[in-house]
Amino acid sequence: MFGSRRTSSVAASEMEWLKLLDHWDSKAPKSRKKIKKMGRAGIPESLRGKVWSALARTDDIKKPGVYDGLLAQRNEEVFDIIERDIARCFPEHPMFAEEGGPGQMNLRNVLRAYAMYNPDIGYCQGMGMLAGMMLMHMPAEESFWLLVATLQTILKDFYTPQLLQLRRDAAVFESLLYKTSRRVARHLDKQEVTPLMYMTSWFMTVFTTTLPWESALRVWDMVYCEGVKPLFRTSLAIFDIFKTELLKECPTNAEILSLLLHLPQEPLQPDVLIKRSLHVKVKNKAITNLRNNIAGKVIGDRGTISLVKRK
């Protein structure tokens, strides 16, 4: 009976998304509100690739023949860096497990094409996890254009050689953590655990290496529906979920980082995590204001600065 109800629910969700795709206007206020609500409930697996691409507006940037043309170009220095990461991307997933197999070949092609498309960035570690996730939901050329769109908008400047936006967002996140969970933030501060120590892997792979698989997919759904806000909300929810462990069982720097970099999976199942993340009181305006604040400051080539006023 439960399985029948679940199948019926998935079918209803598929029909709703298909109807939305047939009359697509993600910029209309009513559409944005509906998309956000539907995204938080999860995009059906059968439609994820199409919906992600539609939300990222890949049709606005696609150009026929560009992908194949990029694959004909060469940059051996960058290609060598890419090659070292190919086997590290989802090594246990059937699509990428075979050395030199179709999955690895498509991943290699997408990453090489992007490196040629955007030589200012080329390749940065973490991009392989993004491209791999995309390839699980759509063909290689579609994955390439989704990667382009994602790195031009939602994750803009995350993968520059200086990881500029990531380092700025570390300051943004620290400020948000102080506002939502001050005791935890002060505990981390006292033990000299900075956001860049743990959120680099969280943000740069959009949680594909951190969360249970279904939870990561749900975060991806929300990111495409809402933008960068779910990255912050999910991160803050993780601290909320593990607040007791962090305060009572992790007295040192090493123990804190061990927990944050190897998160227990059971408390992070999708229904629990998404519900907790939606209870985190963070507004887009607050994130935007903090981002604007840090963007006006000089943070150097490494590390970040703090927006928190400490007594």
C-alpha cells in the first residue's frame, strides 16, 4: 500500500513538473514561488536533468557545434591536471568505475571542453564532482552547457584560481553561524576552526562528497530552484543537527574537524535535513548584504577575513 501511494505521489509530481516545463517562465514571480515550493519537495529523478537545465536557462547560452569544436582543442598542461582527478570522481559509481570506460570518457570530455571554453579558469578541483553529477542525469553535451551556466551564475567565481567567492563566502558563513548558533560559532572560534577548513569541500562539490546521496540530490534541486541560499541553509542546518556533539563531544580542533569532514550520515537523511534547513532563519537579503560587504574589502590571495565583531 505504501509503495502504491509513493508511486502515485511521484507520478503526480512528474505531471506537475511536466506541466510547468510546457509553459516555462522561471522569471515570473508566480512561477518562481511555485518552483521554490516544488524544488523543496524534490524534483522527480526522471526529470532532474531537464529541470536543472531549464532552471539554469542553458538554452539561452547553447550554440550548435561549440562543444565538438572545443573537444578538438588541446592544452596538455590542463589536461594532465584533469586526468589526475578523473579516477577520483565517484569511483564507486557504476558510471565511472571502469577505468577508461564511457563514463570516464564523457567526464574527461566535459571537463576538457570547459577548460577550453573558459581558459581563465581552466580546471579546478571540485569541478569533476559537479560534472559527474550532471552526467548521471543528462548526456555529455547537455552536462557541459549546464556546467557553463552553473559556473556563470550560481557558483560564479567559486573556481577562479584564487577561489575568490568561496573565500568571501567563508566570511559570510561565519557571520551567519554567529547569528544562528552563537555558542557553536564561539566554540569553533576558540579552537581556531575556520569555515574554510570544512566548507571548502561542502560548497565546492555542492555536498556530493558530504551528504547521503538522496540528501545531496535534494540540495542540488533547491540550489537550481533558489540559487546559492540553500548552500548556506544546509550548512547551518548541519551545525544545528550536530550542535550537541560539537559542544559536548568535540573539545579540540582535531575532533571538531573530524566530525565536520566525516559527517555521520543517519542524522542527515533528506526529510530530516531539508526540514531542518528550512527552519533556519536566513533571508536572501541578509546573504546579499553580507556578500556586498565582503566584496568591498581586500582579502588578499589566501584565506579570508572576518565580518564578526568580537568582544
